[in-house]
Amino acid sequence: MAGADATAELLAELLRRTHLSAPGDIARVVADQARTFGAEAVDLYLIDYELSALMPLPSSPDDDRDVISVTGTIAGRAYTMTTIVQSSDNGGGLRRVWLPLMDGTERIGVMAVAFRADQVSDDTVAVLERYAHLVAMLVVAKGAYSDVFELTRRARSKSIASELIWELTPPLVFATDNLVVAGLLEPSYDNGGDALDYSLDGDVLHLAMFDAMGHGLTAAGLATFALSAYRHSRRRGYDLVQTYESMDAAIETQFPGEGFVTGLVAELNIITGQLSWLSAGHPPPLMVRNDRRARMLAATPATPLGVPSPATMPTVAHESLEPGDMVMLYTDGLTEAHAADGERLAVEGLCRFVERQAANAQTAPETLRRLRHAIIDAQPDQLADDATALLVEWKRGGERRLLPPTV
């Protein structure tokens, strides 16, 4: 299998066949189409919400493949390193190509394609990467019309509060030239009071982090209202102070005396590196410079959103980023989590963790995936509070490491 004509026909036929395909038929159609260029088998796996297991997407009613751990497996290596890995079937004469499923730069799972060993050339692998990219986009697009992919990703049910939060959460990975944004939202199936958001509009990256008072569905309702109020202000073109004032008034009016929200809203000019932020009773951002030195970006916080008669008025702080800098926004549930030694992670521990990952050249998404496992493994029963983060890389080159090697 080779040649531009064959590649174009393969991709065009997959698009044609999936225009009217039900979401639940995607895995079967993808496998059927791959057989037209010599594949013996095709298996799709989607990453679970805890980023620890690859869940099989069934292609037939009798598809009983096992869940694959991300840690210590070939499939997991293809996922975590955003790379293409090949393996041989013992005694079967087949060679399996494992490819990351990438919607842009967001890793949604892996695809395994089996060929007879003598059919796997460099050209074949390059075509398969493009095929996998199209498959990933189809899964994301078709997911808007069905629960089939959503349910595949779940190891257990979500709470009602978590359903509410996740419906308003943007994709947890985004990248463009000179910029990477990654998010963390834990516990995956029972988070309630935290919310995050971002939007790249022209040269400005808008960032937001919110932590509503309390836990469960009540806190989730307050957090999602704050997120909606933030988007309303942002889309009306308000500056940071106007955003604070608008959100504060909306929350106090809608939830009088019922609660408050701490928050941090920020803007990053992705051309100049000028970072501006405003804190509403929220922990300050963390900045990592030169992949080894982390520090807090201190600023006087305003009164939390929704508190009557604010005691401290909002002020905007500024920082000039340098190429290679990383900035993290987070909620206090992250620093209150426990590390492997049983001690609270605290700000110092968070700084050390991010410094180590940066020194090891880990990308922002992989840094947060590892951070998630560090805190969850230390307290497998339950986090004391929601732990949420946004990690931004500016002119660090991480966006290139998120692309498969053939791209």
C-alpha cells in the first residue's frame, strides 16, 4: 500500500462512509475501511477520565477486549509519548502498529492496526498516522450526538455535580504555535466546586479558575454560574476589572447570602508574553522559568466573588514572560492534597513537582497527568477537596512534542 492516490482514496472513503454512520458504528467502519489497504485488524481504545487506562471501543457485540493500563504497556507508551510504536504478535506473523489518536493535539486514545509483517513500510506508517488523525476527529465530532464514546471512557458513574461541571469544561489540551494549554480536574467522577476555562481570541489567551464555596451539587451550581458569568463578560469585551465587577454583581444578585466563589482571571498576550491577572481571594499563579526555578506571582487579592460590600477592591497585576516560561493556575485543593510521603503537597511541593517535570522536558499535558497520579496514588480513597489546574507553556516548543513523529 503506497501512493498519494491510495491515501486519498482511503481517507475519502472513510469520510464518505461515516457521513451517515451512527456513532456506535464508527469502530466497525474504521476497521472495515482499513482492511481495504491490507490491515488484518484494527482496534480502537479511548483514554479514561483518570488518564490511567485505555478503554476498548467495541467494533462488534462480541468484542471483549481487555482494558489496557497506560503504565508499562506499548499502548500506554504510544499514548503518553505521542509516538508511534510497533510490536510483533508472538508466532502470528503479524506486526501491530500503535498510533495515538489525536484531535489536534489532545490525546483521546490509541489505535492498533495489525498487518502481515512484510507489509509495514515507512510509507504505510505515515498513512496510518493520518488515518488515525481522521479517526480521532470523527470520534470527537460524532460524540456530540451520542453517549457511546462518553460511556466507553468511564470506569464508573459520575456524580450529578460532576456531570454538570464536565459539560461546561473545555478540552483539557490545546496547542498552537508557541503555546500549549493543559488542564486538570479531579476527582474525575465526583468533582463539584471547581471550574476552569480558557479561550484564545486573536493574540490574547484568556484564562480563568474558580472555586465555589462548599461541595457537591450546590457548589457545582455556583461554580458553573460563575463560569457562565465569566464567559458572558469575556464575550462582551470586558477588561479584567470589569469582568470582576460584573461577575461579583451577578453572583451576589443570584445567590444572595448563599455562597461565594474565589477566582483568578488572566490574559496572556501570546505575541509579547505580557501576562495580566486579577485574583478574587484565590491562590496566586505559579511561574516556572528556565525549566528549573518556580516562584509564586504575588499580587493583592480582591474580595471573593459574591461577598456583599467587597472589603478589597480589584487590582490587576502584570508579569513579562520570557520564552520557555510556564504558568500554572490552580485551586487550593491541589496544594492541600497529600504527596507520596503522606505530607500535604503545599505550594512548595507543587513547585518542586513542576520543576522536576520541566527539567525532564515533559509537556504540560503529561506534567498534569503525572501530577494527577502523584496525588491520587497517595490518597486512593478520596481527595479532601477538588484539585484543579491550568498549565500554560509559552514559546517552550512543547507544541511540537505533542505531534506524532510523521507530522
